[in-house]
Amino acid sequence: MECPQCKLINPESAACCDCGYSFLSGKMEIPHVPVVSASKLPDALGAASGRKTPFLAKLGLVLAWGVVAAGCAVLLLSLLLKYWGL
Ligand SMILES: [Zn+2]
């Protein structure tokens, strides 16, 4: 059967489409989003946008994630040090 949402042809036995449309309820359900780790996120974003992400943009995203991760680590460490009175 054809999905009315994305026009993808699905097997007759399919309960829902890849886009998240449910043939049973006839409406959009939560789409099946693959779980991606933080390090894979820039790649996932590039793939989701349907275009090739330039190397520099990818590098920038990776660096941004690194800065966020480092910031969290420093914040956590300072809280722990304060907690233990060191
Ligand atoms: Zn669909």
C-alpha cells in the first residue's frame, strides 16, 4: 500500500511507514528515529538535511560538541570539588 504521507510503497503487512505514518490509526505516529551517539550526531544531521556536509562545517560541529562536552565536564568537576570542600 502507498503511504499517503510520503508516497512510499509499503508491504501490505506493514503497520506503519518509515516516515512514521500509521496505517492502523491513519495518522502520524512518532517516527522511528535511530539512536545516535553525540559523536555521530554531526553526521546524522548532515544525512538528515539530505546534502553533503562540507568538511569545515562538520569539523565545526565536532568542535562545538567537544566544547560543550568539555564545559560540562569542567562544571561537574568544580561542583564535585565544592561539594567535597577541596
Ligand atoms: Zn510514509
